Amino acid sequence: MRLLIIEDDRDAADYLVKAFREVGHVAEAAHDGEDGLARALDTPYDVLVVDRMLPKLDGLTVIGTLRAKGIETPALILSALGQVDDRVKGLRAGGDDYLPKPYSFSELLARIEVLARRRGARQEETELRVGNLHLDRLSHMVRRGEEEITLQPREFRLLEYLMQHAGQVVTRTMLLENVWDYHFDPQTNVIDVHISRLRSKIDKGFSQPLLHTIRGTGYMIRDGAR
Amino acid sequence: MTALGKLFRTTTFKLTLVYLTVFALFAAFLLGYFALNTRRLITEQITDTVNAEITGLSEQYRQGGIRRLVIVVDERARRPGSSLYLVTTFSGEALAGNVTALQPGTLDTPGWAESSYRRLDEAEDKDHPDHHALVRVFQLPGGFRMLVGRDLDERERLYHIVLDAGRWSVAIVIILGLAGGLFVTRRVLRRVDAMTETSRSIMAGDLGERLPVAGTGDELDRLAINLNLMLERIEALMHGLKEVSDNIAHDLKTPLTRLRNRTEQALRTASSEAEFRAALEGTIEESDGLIRTFNALLMIARAESGQARDDMVDFDAAEIANDVGELYEPLADQKGIVLTVDAGTPAPIKGNRELVSQALANLVDNAIKYAEPADRAAGVAPGEILVKAVNEGDRVLLIVADNGPGIPEADRARVLERFVRLEQSRSQPGSGLGLSLAAAVARLHGGELTLADNGPGLKGIIALPRGGPVQIAG
């Protein structure tokens, strides 16, 4: 995956470039808005990581200009402001995701991987499948093998989100944002309990677990045979 | 600036001057008009009287000739307060009457004239040489001339009296007006000075001072009361700010110190990679906790500054109760606590959905933390938490009731403050900011968070006005 990091703090940018390279991505850094915009116009990147406050041209303007020119490269906004209205502003300007500083690298990585693959057709599929687990988005039916599984509406949405991003790490915050539409920190890790409930419904009694905990980061659903 | 100069510069005094000028002009106009009209009226009366007398006397002359006229005139002229009469031959020789010393030529032209005169029965007086009279000269058949007139002094006297009265009243209006204006101005100025004085000392840093309120309920009082409310708010904010910085200093320094100590110790003593790794993991965990605390503080600050008022939308508080209940139910269940939601009726409200959700989540989180888990062996019944959304008048109540240990009444107000955690709860994880954030969110919406006894347990109530925060009316 090819990434452009537009961040004026050189230490932070270098850290990110290095960290992304370590996990096998190609990352470059631009240190101001104009440079970032020029490079993003020039090179087809998979994802842009854009700091909000940048010299010369601020992050939202960079994204807005790209969108106006028809360039739809997914963009994740990093911001030190981290407030609800700030987030909304970022998304309105054409950002695809928003992460307040300070962030953990694993959170950023998980979000970037989801963004990079977002343009796949998964969103529109009516049936999601991971191993022998089936989820029908129209009839809201879930099956594991031949066995039908009954889920609460929220559990269904949780599973749906995980299956949409099968093979990708999703963090607790991503789940809280996308399944519950909350952008605050619920102090106690309520998500873990929801996951363990879901796990007991879809994995219990099967030799091959599908729902995995990724230590220190979040969760992933994947076919164990992979 | 001199005291008097300051007085003259005030709005009150300038207004007084304007009103005074208007009133004085009006009074002058009124009295002048009155004086002129009085004069005209008296003149008219005189004319009428003179005309009537001339008609009467002409009649006498027609009936009895000059002799009869002379007798009648003589007789009339002697009456006290009589009109002025003079009957002469065509050559001007007086036949009868009571006037003399008329202006020369008066008798030559018939008709109306004003003339000086002297009564025959009074001696020549050097001090008041002349009286004035309005006379009419009438030509009788046979060459006789008859003059009838009335004294004008009375009219002039009256006219002057009215004019004098006018001058005096205008003068008095001006004097009293100025005095009144000065008095009122000084009174207002004194109160404004007192306010200025107080605000100076407030600016100098004494936020506890309040503007004086006279208790008359007038506009200055209303202003002072509103300014005092504003000061109270500012003082509370300043107090809060001070407290926050104190608490930040205390509560952020503690984990920071711990962080530093741990890192230092790892550097000093760790020898294996596993040990270093463990130390680093502990460091990240500790810093995550710090970030969380910091975020909560920012959130509170933001809620208290009222910024979030811009994001207010209409939403259903009952839905929030259901959502939050649903979010926490598995966690409660895992701890052996029964969490029920009672929010069947929609409770529409205007507010910040995200913040209200978080406030309610914090209350539920708290309740789960402190509720007694079921312990069958010890015969403890399972803890119960009830989340409710209730419509009450023009408010919506979001209630979280538990049957845990509760909070002693004396401590209830204190736990809403930032970072306050009761001794018993020091062992529990948390930043100690949950309840203060909930309280700040309630205040942002113009509502309040109250903690009540649930007998046993605690009942947290977030009361929010249905229409969102209302501006304080002036």
C-alpha cells in the first residue's frame, strides 16, 4: 500500500513513515500543505494521512482541493482538536476518517487498512461470508454451517461490520463509532463484553474460531484456514 | 475633572437641561399668549362699554337736546368709578364732563383714539402726570362733540401683572428644574460612582465584591443585579479554573511521576528484553490513562464554556436511554448485575446528543462499578440498575438508580466536583471525572444533575429542559 503522510511535525512524520514501512507499506512524508497537495495530485496514493493544521495550506483545504479536482484518494485526518464538531467539519470537507491526537499507531494502521480497502464491493454485497459463517443483510439471517444463529439487532450490526472488514483489524473505537455511533470513551471496555457475547454465539461449539482478539489493538474476523 | 464638571457631563444632567429648555419655552409662550389675550379682551370690553354709553347718551341728546345731555353727563361723571366723559361745543369749550388735559387734537377727529388725560376731580400730580384712556369722539348734530372713554391703566396693570407672573414662573421653573436636575444627577452619579468603585476593585482582583443594589427595583438596580449574576458566574468559572489547575497539577502529576519512575527503574534494573517490554507496555498503559483523563477534562471545559451549544439538535432522550442501556447491559450482566431500561415513551429534547449520551453512560458506568455483584454464597441478592427516561412537565429526566452502597448525603455535592473520589472508591479504576462531566453536560443544557438516595443505593438524575438551554431573561 502506498501512503502519503502530510504532517508538519518532522519527528511525528518520520516516526509514521518508519512505522508504516516496518509493517510493509510504502510511505512518504510531505511537511506542508502545498507540497502535500502537489504530491497527492501527482501520484496515485492508496491513502492520505493529513494533519489538520499545516503550514501554507491547512489540511481541510488540501482535501477539499483534491476532491474538487475529482481525486477520491481516501484521506484520514489527524487533529489535535479532537472534538465532535471538529470531526464533523473534517468529514464534511471530504475526509473519510478522523483520528484525534494522540493516537496509537495500531489504531491508525487499522483505520488506514480499512480505508484502503473500502472501495471494494463489500459495502453493497447482500451476503457476507467468512469460512462457513454466512450473514444475509436483507433477511438478517445468520448461519454457521447448517446451524442458524439468532442475534440481537446490535449484535447483528456488530457482526456485519466485522464481516465487512473480514481479515482486517478493527479497533474498539472503530466499533464504537461505526456500530454504536458514539465518539466518546466509555471508560470501561464495554466493547469487549459485547464481543465475547457475540463470540459465544458464533464460535461456541465450533473447533475453528472465526472471531480473533488482536492483542493491544482490537478484533478481527477471519477464516482460520487462511 | 472637577466634581461639578463631572456632574454637568452626565447624561442625566444633559437630559435635564433639554427638558428644562423645552419647559421654559413652553411656559413663556403660554404666559405671553395669556397676557396678550387678556389685554385684547379688556380692550374689547372697554370698546363695548363705550359704544353702549355713546348710544345711550345720543339717545338722551335726541330726546332732550344739549341741556338734557349735559345734565345726564354731569350726573354720570360724578359716580364713583365712572367712565370718562366730555361734552364740548364745536369750538372745544367744555360743557360737561370729568376729564381735562387731553392730548391736543383728540377732539378734532371723530372715532377711536388713545390719549393721556387727567380727571377734573384730582389734583395735578407730578409723580403720575398722565393716565391713559381709550376714548371715542362722537360728533353730535348741532356741532357739539361728545367724548366717552375708559381708563386704560387697569388694562396695562393687568397686562404687566401677567407678564411679571410669566417671568417669575419661567425663572422658578429654571431654578427648580436645575436644582432638581442636579439633585437627581447627583443621586444617579453617586450610585454609578459606587458601581464604578466596586468594578474597579473587582478589576483589581477582588472577585468576591458585588455591586451595590439599592433595593428600589429601578433600572440601575436591575443592571446591578444582572451584573452581579454575571460576576457570580465569572467567579464560579474562575474558581473552577483554579480548581482545575490545582487538580490537574495534583492528579496529572501523580501518574506522570509514576510513569517517570517506572521508566527510570526499567532503565536501571531491567536486564532482559522481556523486562524492557513489560516496562514499555506499562508506560503506554499509563499514558493512555493520562490521555483519557486529559480528554475528559477538555470535554468538561468545553461543556462548561458553552461552546457545544452550537451543536444542539432535536433527539429522543428515551432512545438514548435504550442505547446506553443496551451498550452497558452485557457488562452489567457479566458482573452479575441486572440492568433494566424503562424508556417506552418518547422523550423529545433539544440538546447535544453525543454529550447527553456520554453523561448518561458515565452514570451507568459508575453504577456498574459500585453496585454489589451477586454473591449467592454470602446470600447477597444481585445488584440492580434501572435506567429510566421520564417526561416531567417541561423537563426530561434521565434516571440511573442502583441499589449499591450509595453515597453518604454529606458527600453528594462533593463528588460532582472534578477528581473527587471518595476514599472507599480509590481502589476502583477511573479518573474521578465521570460525574463532574455529567454535571457539566447537564448545566450546558440549562439542567442539573442531582444525586439522591435510592434507599438503598444511589439515584442519579439528569434533568434537562425540553427546549434546550434558555437565555436568562433580563
